[in-house]
Amino acid sequence: MSQRHSAAAFQISTAILKTNADTSCLSYDDPHLMLIYTASADSGIHLAHFETTTGRLSASRVVAGGQSFFLAYHPSKRVLYSVDENTAQVLAFCIEADGGLTPLNQVSSQGAVPCHLAVEPQGRFLVVSNYNGGVALFPLREDGGLDKAASLFQPQGAGPDKQRQSEPHPHGVTFTPDRDLLRVADLGTDRLWALDIADFKMHENKPLRAETASSAGPRHLAFSPDGTLAIAVNELDNTLSLFVHDKETGALKLRKSYSMLPEGFEGVTHAAEIAFHPSGVRCYATNRGHNSVVIFSVRDQALHSPEWLQDGGKDPQHVICDPTGQWLAVAWRTTNEVRFYPLDKLGHPGKASAILRVSNPMCIAFVPEK
């Protein structure tokens, strides 16, 4: 392992950061530094500092307690949001100059087992999916804090899997690019619900509803950087459903489903996350059980040439690229590690060159220190 990619802790000079004691939720100066927040299922939210040009990573520290399941941050304010699965709360934190978190407020998720959240691209509101319950919409205050829920959507229906699909289980919430349209990946009904949003109210758009294959169990949905494709990662049958996205109407047309597993694999495994490279040339998806990240080339509205990243980590819960496209981060849940892999220009990962020790990591968020 080269010194420039050493995982050893290093000190971030406080002189790099822009500090103003009279202003909350500041922006930062240095474009080469990232705040790395990791949601832990048993120890809250962890913070580390990451230097994208060198791959150097600081030691982590806990900056918020609880049982954090997923993270999202505001597009223009220094505010981080989390869902706590145990207390069924949505939490808002101001990001301070050193990356620490100061609570703004918290509200009920309006359901049980909140598992995913997303901030509307203009930063006006936040939505949360409750695995046992529905989807809730929360207007955001001027300081980025949460107002009480303004709208609720409760999916209806069931799927053929009697154990996992006896009722709706909304798992992922994703905003359609350039539209006030929300997609809800519902593991329990094999549907990608379409919700129009106006005046902080959600209304089902039935003509735009899309479906995966029967018993697939869609968990999360990601749009390609150019907005022309959408991929659902399906937890129950370990497939990726590739949709062509009509940017004018918002419609999704299922093009093809792809196995996330190598031919001949017969073990028990469940898919978790899907992410695109910022260039759109690759996508990455996690297999918990097969203990791998499958990597597809993306071209001509199709997926090609699957490869599997396996390096001894177990239960990859989350995968994400940093905004520059230079790094791939994977949360290996039962290995209790977040590993950072350098990417070449085509999005191929090299050997992990920086590692964070975090108990039960569930989600990783790159927040620029800008």
C-alpha cells in the first residue's frame, strides 16, 4: 500500500476551514476535502475527513447517537438528515465548521421502521419511507429544520412472496430529475409508485406507475446522471431492473432485468443498493450473502460485462461514488468497515486503500467541505 493512499489517521488543520461564530450551517472553502458521514445501526453517526486528491483518511468520531439507518443532506444548506429506525424519528443536524453535528430538531417519521429518506432537489421538503407504514413529506424550515408532516401516502396491495410481500413495504424514495415527481420503490408490491407533489401534498399518478418482475422486491431506485435511465435494485431475486426514462412525461419503460450474481451461484443472498458513477459509464450494486459489489458497464441503454468486487468484506449494505468519480466507498456491515477504492477513468476499482472502522455501517454520505 502506497503512503499517498495510507489509511493512517491524519490531522486536518482548522485553518483550512472557514469559521464564523455568528453564522450557523456555514459553507466551507476547500474543494479537495470531504466530510464522510457514516450511519451506524448501533452507534449513531460517525464523522471522518477524506482528502480526495491523496486518499488520506482521518480517524472517525461519533458526532450523533442513536441507531441511524440512512443519511441525506440539504442541496444548499449545511444540514444533514437521518432516520433512526429504533425510535422512528427523522432528525435534522446543522453541520458545524469542524464537521460536528448540532441538532436542529426531530419529528416522528409517521410510521414504523423508517429506512430511507431524500431531500427534494430545490431543498423545499424532505420525504421518508417507512418499511412498515407509508411515505411522509416534511416541509423544511428556513434553517433547514423539519416542520411537521404535511402529507402522507399509504401504498396498497401485496406481492406473491407470502413471507416478504404480504403487505406494502415502501423502501426507497427517489426524486425524478427535473420534475416534482417522486418514485417509491415498494418491496412488498413490486411497484415503483409515482407521486406528483404540489403545495407539499403527494398525489398518486397512476398512469406513471411502473412495475418490476413479479417477486423481485424493488428496494431502491437510481437515475443515470443524464436522466435517461433508471435502475431498480431488487432485494428478493437479486436482479437489476433497467428502465428507459421518458424525460418529457416521467414514464418508466422496463427494458430488461439483469442477474446480479455469477452463473452457478446457489447460496442465499439479498441485494441492497444501486449507484451510478458520476460519468454514467458504470453502475454498482451490492449483494449481501454473495458478499460482492457487481459492476456493470452502461452503454446503449443496456448493461454489459458484469464484474464482481470481492475482497473479504461481508454484507455490503451501501455503495456510493464520491462526487468527483475518483473513489468508490462500500459499507461492509458485518465486517464493521467502510472501504474506499480508487477508481480509474472508466470507473474500475482498484485495491481498497483507505479503511474506516465503524460498527454496523448502513449508509455513507460524502459532504463537500465547500
